[in-house]
Amino acid sequence: MISNSTPTLCFPGTGRSCFACCPPIRPAGYEHIQYQNMVKRTLRENTFDYNTKGKGVLPITGFSCWALGYLDKDFSLVGCLLHPVRNEGVDLRFRIDYGEKCARESCPEARAFLELGINKRGFWLHLTDGLDSFSYSSRKVNPLFKMMGWGADLLNLIAVHEKGRVLTSESFFKAYPFFSTLLSPRANAYLLRQLVTKDNVHILKTESFCTRFEAFSARLSGQLRKASQPGSEAPYTHLLGLDTQFLDYLRLSVGMSRIDREDAIRLKDFVDRAVQKFKVQHGTY
């Protein structure tokens, strides 16, 4: 993942970078990896033009940003040619019409990665061993895009539990079958965070827990949908200032895009009690 405000994430491993969020405007579901040959040619052209032409302000046309190019002579690192890290601390992103957006925003996965302990990041980056910049930038190929959705708290627990053990993508998903679930991570991270502690991380290594959790999640979200009727004038859910993962649960699992704060607090209490009941019934303490 790349964070425009934290460029150290641009180079998570030797010879690769992430450019999934560039350019800032593109079709929904767009994947660079599907158009590798065309994109590689464009990147070379952008790099050549940047190094040989003028330094004026030029707007982005279409879905291609002229400032996205190769950052190294081996044509392996892809990123923003205007980024301050590349220009001795000077931010040149004002030269494109989306410069402020590029400087301001980062993807949710990058923000989750930053919340990981420094020594925990290496553990998770091993899941991307062998990926080049195109594969690393792909939400379909890079497993970290999905894993980061479960949140830093849980990912830190797993890294600590493994005590320095190196797990590749293949060995990790074999050891932790839970994460092969088709459930949306961001929609279910709140529930899982309440269930998993440093003392019971091992439950994620059992397929039976995955099956029980999936059933619990579906049953609980169904109950909440039936019990709640948010008004069209209620505040947007993500603006309520409550636990972010809980608000993601309401939005993405239950389908509540709007809800009054008092109702949200009431539902949180209901969900927390349901989680505690699940713990007792299934012995996840």
C-alpha cells in the first residue's frame, strides 16, 4: 500500500512499490495489472517526457496521470515523479490539477499498515514475497489489501503470536484457514476484534471457528436489519464519532448508511452483549 503523506510505504521491499491509488480518478474496479503492457509503455513515456520537457502545470487528461512513472533506472519502482521524496523535499504535485487530492489522501489499507507496530510490518510484508510492483499494486493479487481490512489490533496480535516465524502467503493461509473466508474484513472486523485476544489467537487456525463466526455474523446482522428503521434525515453513520470499526460494521454488514447517534449506541450495546454470549457458548475465552 502507498500513502501519499507517508512515502516510506512506497518501497515495502526491494524492487517494488505500490501505485494502486494513481491516478486519483479512474473507473471503478480498475486494475493496472490487467493492462500491464500498455501501462508499462505509458510509464516509460511519462518518465522520458518528465526528464526532457518543461516544468509547467499540466492537467490530467482521461485516466492517465502524466506524472506517474518509473522511479529507478531498472524500471521496477513505479510512483509519483512529483512526490517530495523524489524532489529533495519539494512537493511538486501542484503541477497537476489533482495535486491537493494526491497529497491529502491515502488508502484505508495504508492507514491500517501505519498503525501496525514497526516490527510487525515485516511479518505481514512476507505475505507479498515475490510480487513485483504491478502485482503488489493489485487488490486481487496482493493479500495485504484484504488482510489490512481486519485492523491493526488483530494483525498485531497475530504477529506477536507467531514470535518471529516467517510465513509466506501460501503458508499463512494454510496455518490460518479463517482468513480464507468470503466475509468482508471491514464489515466484520469489529466482531472479530471482540472475540480474539492474545490468549486465544489459535482459534483463527481452526476451520470450525470460521464456520461458527460466519453463521454468527449473518444471524446478528439479520437481527439488526429487522430491528432498525433509520430515518432518511438521520446523520450519516460514518460521521457519528463512535468506534470506527463498529460504524463500518453498521454500514457494510447491516447496511445502515444513516442512523441517529442514540440508536447507534443502543445497537452497539446489543452487539457487544451478543458477542459476549457467543464467547460463552463457544468457549472462545
